[in-house]
Amino acid sequence: MARVPLDLPLRCRCGHLRGIASDVSPSGGFRFVCYCEDCQAFARFLERRDVLDPAGGTDIFQMPPGRVKLTAGTDAVRCLRLSDKGVLRWYTDCCRTPIANTAASPRFPLIAVIHSFMVHAADGHSRDEVLGPPLCRIYERSAVGPLPLHAPAPPSLGIFARRAAKMFGWWVRGLGRPSPLFDERTNAPRAVPRVLTPSERAAL
Ligand SMILES: [Zn+2]
Ligand SMILES: [Zn+2]
């Protein structure tokens, strides 16, 4: 069994950007698989379809921003928006690793860390042991293939309620800040978001 919670190393594929996610445990976050069009377009933009599962899903762990630190290579952090209202999608310029999604403002106490930025099994613990299995899948209508047999269930109302309660708890305990992806003083994103035009988005 994993000793959880634990500190989990974060690393882009080439190792330039590194960080640490602290106090990670199944109850310390919210893991799900997203099959939405935009997550798939993000992977295509990065030419990293390898981060998607065979049905086009992205394995994501939402956790409090205050528990995520970037320790090296932050010059490679870049930010993309698929539209002018979209979430901020963060990646590295060095090796085009998707790292996280966030709201446009650091006031929203959540960072959605993408599996490709998390290092597992360095200490013998699998992703399932450290984060727990995914709690649900979302946007499965945009899946591009049959879902895996072991795919998590669609979300229930109870799951959304639990997620909201968790987020509120993080906010109350001050874990919403600081975000590693925003300037603590000005609240500005650490990289100026590149916003795709509708035709750039359509071409993805
Ligand atoms: Zn890299
Ligand atoms: Zn998505």
C-alpha cells in the first residue's frame, strides 16, 4: 500500500520544468477522465496525442493550487486558450508537455494537473495507488473510440457535490493560494495566454 499522502514529483517529458505536488492522496484531490473536444484539441495543438487514452480521454487530477510548486525551468511555461472565454491550458515550450488547466483567475481554488506532468512509480507506487482510481468520466459523447472496459462511471450529482465541498474546504483552509501559474501580487498569469482565433481553433 502507498504511504499517502505523499509528495509527488512533477516533471515535463524532457525534465526541464520540474516541481512538486505535496500532500497528494485520493482524498486530497479529484481525479477524473475528460473526453471533451477541447482537451483533445489541446493535445493535437501540442502534437501530443500520446497523452490521450485510446478513446481520446485525458486523465486529470484536480487539487489545491497552494500544494503545487514549480521548482525549476519555469521559463518554459506557456499558456493557451482555445477561445477568448476558454480555460487556461498550460504546457511547456521545451517538449510540449501538457501540464495543467486552470480558470482564468487564481481566485478559483483549483488546479487541474494533467497526468503527463506527474511522475509515478519512481518510488514503486502506481498512479491508482497515489491518487485513487478516477472518480468519474465526463464528456464521453466526444470520445473517439470505445471506452476502456475499466472506464470510470459517468458523474453522479453526489460526485459534483463532493467536489464542490472539497473545493470549499481548500479555499477555507487557504490552500487555494498561491498558484504556481499566477503572479501572487498582480494575479497575472505567469505566461501571457495565446488565444486561438476561431479559424485556428477550427483547423485543429
Ligand atoms: Zn520539457
Ligand atoms: Zn476536457
